[in-house]
Amino acid sequence: MNLAFQVLAAGDSALLVQLEQRISPLVNDWCIATRRLIERRLGRAVRDVVIGYCSLTVYFDPLATDAAWLEEELRRLAAVVDAGPEDDERADVIDVPVCYGGEFGPDLSEVARFGQCSNEEVVALHAGRVYRVYLVGFVPGFAYMAEVDPRIAVPRRQSPRTAVPPGSVAIAGGQTGIYPSSTPGGWNIIGRTPLKPYDASRAQPSLFKAGDRVRFRALAQEGNVKFEF
């Protein structure tokens, strides 16, 4: 399916390929397919192509690549992308074990109050879905995943924390994600995972990429869970 788009300047060294602003697997598939095509056809003419929820930001060296030429190439390539929904049933699901609640999930009860349900029901609802990774950003390795069950889609906290522990699993509106490092953050923390979303020493530093499928799994806290960050 061809999607309507526009190409906009984003400073003197980037162009934005913008689609309708919505969270949609179809739009995400289009962005992934378009990035692959740009990287394959334009090669070193671009420095990087970054996927957003409904956009692509194409970075280039203005001293080596003519912006007007690149804009026309992006329009030409994006116009021929015909991305249908990928076969999600064939894609591997990344398993993310989580210690929910307690010291690891200080906002779990608040999410339960929002959803008018028990803490156990929040865990069941959060762990009962397969999420799509729509983009990776904010800090290296932070994957934005959607969509959270509407019953527990609690808004961001009014007062962000100055430091969120790495591995924290959190919810903000229809999104869920894992903090890969200690950073300020305003999402509602419901648990923590021992997995490292980002490790610079790995061949692929980021555990997640756009288009991946993720399932969270409740982990018994009685065991010796090691958080090696």
C-alpha cells in the first residue's frame, strides 16, 4: 500500500520524510521498508536514516551531498515503496523477564488505581500482549513499544524522576519501554528486567530494533535475580 508523505527540511544536514501522525503497524512497516530502500539505493550519500513513529529522518553531509538532489531522490524512492503488513506470526518474539512490583515497580499500585484493578491484573494485562517496537531513541537502546492495553495506559507522571534505574520497565499512555541506563524519566515504573537493552560491547549494541516483537514475562522475585548494569 502506498502512503501519502511529504519531505521537509530539518536543519541544513537532515531531511524529514513525514507521514500522517499516528501509531500504526502499517506506517511502521512503510518506514522500515523505505529506510532499507534508501540505504540500498543511496549508500554513502546519506549518513544515517532514523525511524520515528510516522517519519524517517535522513541525515547527510551538506558539503558532500546536494540537499535539493537528495530531496528529489527521497521523493522518488518513497513514492515507489509498497509496504504491506509483515507476517508478524513468523517473526521471533523477544522474551523479556520482569520482576514486577515491590522495590522494582514503585508505580505498579498507581497503575492499578488508574485501571481500577489489582496489581496482579496489571501484571497480567501488561504481560498478556505481544508488543511491536516502533522506534529506538531518547537514549541509546530505549525502545518505544505499543500498544498497551487501554485499561492500564496511564499517562506520564506529573513529576519526572531525576534518575530511573537501568532495566526499569515502564508505561506512559499507550506505550511501554525499558530504561537501558540511569536517566531522568517520567514514565510509570512497574517492574525491572535483568536484560540489558543496550551494551556497547555487543556486536549489535541495541537489543531491539524497529519492527521487533516483544513479550514481557513475570519473573518470580524469590529467585536470585541479578541486575548486571
